[in-house]
Amino acid sequence: MTVPCTSTVTLRAVDPVVERGLLMRLYTGARAQEFAALPADQRDGLLALQYEAQDRAITGTTPEATRAVIEVEGAPVGLLVVDRTTTEIRLVDVTLLPEARGAGIGTALLTALIDESHSTQRPVTLHVAHGNPARALYERLGFRVVATGGAHDRLEYKETQ
């Protein structure tokens, strides 16, 4: 699927076993700034543990989810994980490298999911952590809080909104 954006943004299927190194680099690259104050060896170890935990969680809770590398002009800049069921289109994860943020890529990806929602009559759902800056984007695109609990809120986009 090609996503409309200012640059050429494409998604390509990824085999999480074969391309594990790439997925880990994308994850750690996207989150390294959060832990920049730590010494490199501690930061790298912590990020590796977090990647492993997230990977197990995604595989365990959404084994049918599709994983796609987000590429801009052929270079990997992120990961998109979507679980499509008969009742919903669930955005499991979207990760963008810091240098790819703010360029309209997230908006384009979410707009494509919203378009899919319209054509299939299924809501798009996601969970977002309290304080996550992406929340403003979700709300701007029409996502609404449908459940609150713990550190995350469940947001939903429905065509009837």
C-alpha cells in the first residue's frame, strides 16, 4: 500500500523472524531519546529488553496482526502493526524514527486506516498512553476516548462520528 504524503511512503510486509535486527534497530532508534541520559550500555540493554517484551506481547495477544516496515523513498523509518478482525481494525503499534516524525507520515497512515474503516464499516481502535504526544494527532483525526484505565486510554474512530 502506498500512503499519500509529501514523500514516497510505502509499507512492505516484514518477517519478524528474518528481519529481527531491523525491527530492533527501528524500535531502539525510535525510543533512544527517551533514555538519552543513561550510559550507552545501560540504555542499549534496557531498550533490548523492552523490544523483546513488546515483541512477545504483540505475538501473544495479536498473532494474526500484520507487521509492515514503513519506508520513505526506500529507507526504513518505522513499523506499523495492525490487527484486522471481523469487528475492528486495531492499530497495535506505529513507531517512527525521530527524524521521520512531523512530516505527515503518521497522518497519512492513520488516514489510510480511516479510509479502510469507511469501506469496511469497521471502527479503527487503538490504545494510547497518557501523555503520549501522538494523542493530539489521534484526536485531531476524529478518534474519541471510549475507555479509560491504567496508563492507557482506548480510542476509537467510527464513521458515524
